[in-house]
Amino acid sequence: MSKKIKITGKADSFAESLQNCLGEMLVLFLLKQKPMYTYEISQELSRISDGFFTYKSLYPYIYRLKNAECIAEQSKEVAKNRTRIYFHITEYGLTHLINLKRKYRELTTAANLILDLDEMIYKGK
């Protein structure tokens, strides 16, 4: 009896993987617009994408970006005895965002070139 091999290209898992890959870039993009706290970033991603980009937790992205010095934090008192941590993009983060966006556009352009050739590549062969 052969073991059934699980494919990775199912639509839901593909979308989840792509969302995970784009997470850092999208967080940096929003923080380029203005400093935000984590919940605000999550809400804005969902709002701007009409609910397509939703994340259970942004903390893994925040921690990685902070450790890589792409973002920094600043505590602000928002009410008596209540502090909120705002994140902002650093100069290094801006450079990293530019590089991520360029690579994303290169990859998606190349993939679209291939996908747009559906039923045309080998026509007549």
C-alpha cells in the first residue's frame, strides 16, 4: 500500500503561507505610514484589505522586525496608569521594506507572466 503524499498547493494553505510570507512587509508598510501599536496594525491590515489579511498574532513579525532593528518601540501613556507601546519604522526598516517590495514585485510579475500564458505556451506543438 502506497502512502498518500500531501500536496502543499491547496488554496487555503497556499493563502495562509502567502499571508505569512507577506506579514513582515505589510507591517513595515503600515509603520512607514505612521507609528502604531500592535492591535492597531492588525485592525488596519484587515480594514485596508477588506478582511483578506487577518492575523491571529502579529507578535512573531514584531519580534523579528524589532530584533533585526527594522522597527523600534516607544511607550506612551494613553490614560492614567495605562501605557501603550507604539512601533515605528527605522531607517534600516525603510531600506528593508524597499528591498522586500522590489523582490515581491519581481516574483509576482514573473509568476503572472507564466500564468498569463495558459493554453498558449505549447499551442500548435
